[in-house]
Amino acid sequence: MKIGFIGSGNIGKTVAKCVIRAGHSVVMSNSRGPETLSDLVEELGPQATATTAEEAAREGEIVVVTVPLFALPKVPVEPLVGKTVIDTMNYYPQRDGHIQELDNGSTTTSELTAKHLPQSHVVKAFNSIYAADIETTAWPEDDPQRRTLPIAGDDAAAKRTVIDLIQSIGFDVYDAGTLHEGFRFENGTPAYCARVNREKLVQLLEQAKG
């Protein structure tokens, strides 16, 4: 499977490394142009190429959007129609500026992403794990202490696709529910970046009130 990346920072490049190891190819992009990604592509190897955000969106069978939240309006819309989009974004007011709907809890970052991409199937994932941990905290499938990562989304088929992908790189996955339920593992919650198994993760998610 070919996976597109809009954003090639710490999360993007680490997820790219892991999915390549799982047998996929990747198309990387950033806001500065593909020529600035030559070193990264060389590091990732022959299964990686670099292009524009528009082309990465068009070429990817799944597309990972991993940019600062303030850059969401620049994410291309038309090439992502009908596609599964993994949203890794978190809200940091000191970086993104204050967004009233997020401050008052009436919506979530991934619901904003879905509003921007109304014909895409947005799944919130990889926002509650440090980039380095994606490589270092993967465990075998049969280990009872295997780290569990939460996801959220409104489309069952898209969530199944993302679950399969995350499991293939070494993690259990817990479906926390609809996109709105993604608030339970955003930054500042007990479940955020918790290195825990499924049972403990469920307990932490329950501590977030909405």
C-alpha cells in the first residue's frame, strides 16, 4: 500500500519508517517543497519518494496529515475526497492561537479536520504517542503488556483500515468511538502519551469527562 504524508516532521518521518518496515511505500511532502526532503528520502530508502502536498494527497491510498493545527487550512481538499485520512494533530494555543470552539469543548481537533475535509474519512491516531516511542515501544502481538494506542473516527471501514496499519507496526489499538470522543486522548488528558496496555488505557480514557 502507498501511504501519503502531508507533513514530514518527527511524527511523519517516524511513522513513515515504521510503515516501510511493515512492507508499504510512502510519499512524503512538507510546506517547503520536495527538494528539501532529499535527505529524508535517502534515509527512508527506495520505498520513499518526495513530492508536493497535493501530489502526496493524490497518490496516497491512505494519507497521514501531520502538520501543526494552524496549518490545517492549507491541507488540500479535492485530492483527499473519498480517502482515509489519519489526523495526528493536537491543539497548542501558544502555537496555534486560541480557537474558541476548542477552548469551550464544543468540538475537537479532528472534527475541525473533518469539517475542512468533508468528503474524506478522518481517523484520529498517532496524536497521543511521542514520535520516538513509535519506534521504541512496539511489542509482539501476543504480549499481554503490548502498548495500546487509541483511535477515533466516524467511519467504521476507515477505522478498520487504520487499526490494521497500526497493528502491523507493533501496537494494539483501542477504538474510542466517534471523532468527538477523540477529546479523551488529546494533550492534557490522562491517556495522552500513556505507555499502557489496553486495560489501563480504557481506565485512563474513562477519566476524561465530556
